[in-house]
Amino acid sequence: MALKVFNTLGRKLEEFVPLNPPNVGVYVCGPTVYGHSHLGHAKSYVSFDAILRWLRYSGYNVRYIQNITDVGHMTENDEDAGEDKIIAEARRRGLHPAAVAESFTRSYFEDMDALSVLRPDISPRASGHIPEQIECARKLLEKGHAYEVNGSVYFDVSSFWKYGRLSGRSVEDMEAGARVEVNPEKRHPADFALWKRAEPGHIMRWPSPWGEGFPGWHLECSVMSQKYIGDTLDIHGGGIENQFPHHECEIAQGECTTGQPFCRYWLHNNMVTLNGQKMGKSLGNSVFLKDLFHTTEPLRDRDGNVLVEKSFEPAVIRHFILTSHYRAPLDFSNEALKAAEAGSYKLRDAVRELSRAARRAAQGPKVQGSQGPSTDAPRPLGPSAPRPLAAAPNATALEQCVASATSDAVRTALADISRRFSDAMNEDFNTAAAVATVFDFARQAGAWIRDGAPAGDLLAADTLMQALVGDVLGLRWQDTLGGAAAEAERNALIQILVDLRNDARKAKNFALSDQVRTRLATLGIELKDGPTGTTW
RNA sequence: GGUGGCGUGCCCGAGUGGACUAAGGGAGCGGAUUGCAAAUCCGCGAUUCAUGGGUUCGAAUCCCAUCGCCACCUCCA
């Protein structure tokens, strides 16, 4: 079945045909780095990560670009009256704006790494592409799509007939609905800034043909996507709230510069709500990912109401996000998260059990054919450890794996699972149906293990499971034994044995108590009975 | 006010004209297993898809109206 995607341009499912197969150029709007990432970022980037993984799994050679906005994104009201978000945060913290951007860029990648979101191939910074943006504005002026007023350059929306086509609105409608006082420099209220004159005291500023200033927010995305992908993108992704005006402006800039279609497929992901309510800074109910992953006490909103009772590991959050569709809104609540956690751990245990059973059946710790990443020992996630893309399994390799199953019944079952999974993902990346499929798979695999299926069956099943769950869905749970947690658990386990041994000593069951001491000693753990108790 | 979208069991959430006697997860109940638990396994659970009309041989799926919710029109993933 061919891959179909819902294209916002045209608002319907379309077969996905890249411009230059097998190459696919994907651009997704990245974060403005003026604060820590929250649940909204998680939904957006986990969704697109699943999309990227599926494209690669399907055999496409994907180049994935995601910008880091570190300049020019204005706060509230008309963009011309607002303030640069990063500069505002820098003033609050007493830092240089670039330091704020740097710090939150790191924070963003840290959170995304935790969620197993694969890093983009290129993460261009807006501030690193000032010359390119100036050049673009210059070209647009030259072609009559823009005009300069007092050191600022504005795009003239009346010069681009397609303006409004993506979001389905007309320039006339917008004029009628304008709520904000219009910047008198603009010829039309819908015109937007390509370059802004920097007022005295504005820190982030660059020289330009129009004097010192800084780029308008929309410009970076057109410029950087076209620089790294080409005139026409295959896929542009982003949040639905940016459909207008941001993406509309990108199209206008991109197409008026090159005369080529800017992007073939526009994918928009939906928003998250929290207990049925919009999540937002102004509502005081934002949930930041770092808090959600690590908190030791309930997270509360501004009024002290509990939003989330406890912490959840990143894989559980990812799992929850993947059980819904990227185009549908997703409601977070404590209850929903707990349910997702229970389900996710059930899947985790089944996946690990299959892995162990396959290894056992093959009678060796290291097993050929099970090269998939072991969920027992997740590969380290960190700045320098993105998945080597060349090693990622693809559909063809998986077919061979399925065919390698020993018995006809299992081979048929695996082929069926594989097909259901693919059909789901090919239908506009229906991760919810894909997750349902792997749950069914896990249940069947449990039966095979109990019925003593031959090694060939279990190995084939394990390889397929690792590929679907670990590589495509990207679910990598924390190892329950690791680092400080492992140390604490080890000590707790020894304490249990010590307590039982002391019970035995009190009951004068010295045979048993000595056995405990001897056997621990063989593990290098020496027990010492002192007046205040037993130590080791 | 304008534009776009959504409303599926106790909860989350797939399904968008006939294979729906509506997926999957959570919670619940019954059973198997168990010294007791946990885990696991099997089974049950929406005659119904916000409400009311309509189109159709046939609708959760299409159309209209009403109610509720969300997004965008001003920054937000």
C-alpha cells in the first residue's frame, strides 16, 4: 500500500510522491528557545519523529531540517509593537540573549533525546543565517514583492495572489477582522516584516542595506529550508496554530523568491489540552517536560490544583502521544497518563520477555539475527549518539526476517502483523492503530513463548518486534536497573536477606542463617554482625 | 463577529458510506493459574457513535439544524 498523507494544501489525503525519489526533503518548524520545552513540544516533535522514522523505514533517503529560532520572534500584539522573546527573557535573567538561546537550545535537545526523538540532520539557527535572510529580502524588493519604509522591509501581500490559500482565508477577510491597530508603515494590514529596523538599545542587531536591524520571524524558515533542501520542499511540518500567518508567509517568501512551488505537502499537528483545557503560559497550567520526567511531588497549576500527581518516564509520554493521531488534539490528564503508563509497561515487559525467550531458545547470550537494539540496554541517548541511519532496518530487511520464521503459522502471523502495522502507518501515519497492532503482536508472542515455539520463530518475532516497537515507534523504556537506582535497589535487596537471616538467627535456625552469609560472601558481600546490627 | 476543526463505552483513544456483530490501552467484573498475592492467560462489557431531522438499498462515516468544545483571525508546538 502506498503512503498517503493529509495535505493541508487541499485538505485531503493524497498519495505521497516526492519530487526526486528516493530523496525526501523535510522541514519542521523548530522551537523558539526562550524557555524549557513543555507537553506541546513533546506532542509536536514526537509526532514528527514517528513520521520521519516511518519515511526512513519505508526506504526514503530523508534529509530532515529543523530550525532553532533564536532571534526575531516577537511577543504579543502586533509583531511590530512587541518585543523579541529571547531578549525579553535575557533581560529577566540578566544574561546576554545569545546565552539564553544557547541554554534553552541545550535544554530542548536534552528533553527530545529523552523522548527518543531523533535529532534533525541539520539544526540551523536563525542568527547564523542573517546574510541569507538579507539576500532574500533584497531579492523580494528587487522583484517588487516588498517595499522599504524607514529601514524596515515589508512583504506586500497584494503582490502574491496565492496568499491565504494554505489557511483558506482571503486578504479581504483579514482586513475586516483586524483587531489590532495597524502599523502605519504598512500599506496593508496583512503585510508582514521581512526586516525590522533596530531601535536604539535593541541588542540583537545586524548591518543591512537598510541600516541596522534584525530579520522578521517568518523569513528564517523560508530561507533555511530552501538553503538546505532546495527551492521545493517535499514536506513541511509544524503546529496547526502556525498555519496562519507563519506558514502562509513562508510560502509567499519562498515562492516569490524562486518562482517555484515552495512545498508539496504541508503536515500540521494538533494541540494538547490539559484536563480538557488549553495549556498556556497565560493560564498558568503549563507542564514542562523536565518537571514531568523528574518531579518527586505533584505538579500544580498557578492556583494550586494538581495537574499531574507524579513523574512519568519519557517513554510513557511518548507512548501516550503515539496512541492518538497527530492531527487530533490530545488531552493530557493524570488519569490518562496513569493508564498509558500501565499499558506501556505491559508492552515493555512483553517485548523484553520475547527478547529473553528468543535468546534462551537460541542458547546463547549473543544471537545473530537479533541485531535490533535491545530494549534491555537502551543505547545511550545523548548529543553525540543519534541512531546511525544506515543501520536502521527497513521494510525489505523485515520481510526477510518474517520469512525466516520456522513454522508456517508464525510466519503467517508475523506477515499479518507487519502488514497491519504498515497499512496503519501508510494511512497518514496512524500511530494509534500501529500501537494497537503491536499490542496484539505482544499477546500472540506470549502464546508462542508458552507453547515452546522453535528458536527460528522466536528470533524472527523478536527481530520484528524490536524493529516495530524500538525503531519505528521509538519506544525505549528506561532500564529498571541502572545507575543510582540500581545501586539503591541492590542495597535494598541485600537488606531483605539480612533481615531474613536475622529472623533465622533469632529462631536459632543457624543452618539457614549461615547459608545466607556464605552465599552472599561468594558474591563478594561480607556480612558483619555488630552490636547495633548487621552491616556489609 | 469571521474562518477551520472536533464531539465514539467509566477514562484515554482508533475507525470517515457496506468485512462495524465499532480497534487497542486503562479501569471493572467473571473464570483459569496461585499456599496467599502479583504477573500471565481466557471471557464479559458501546444494539450504539453529542442531540434532532434528512439523503441512501445501507451512515459513527454524507447533508442540514441545535448544543458543547478546540484552533486560527495577536505570540505560542
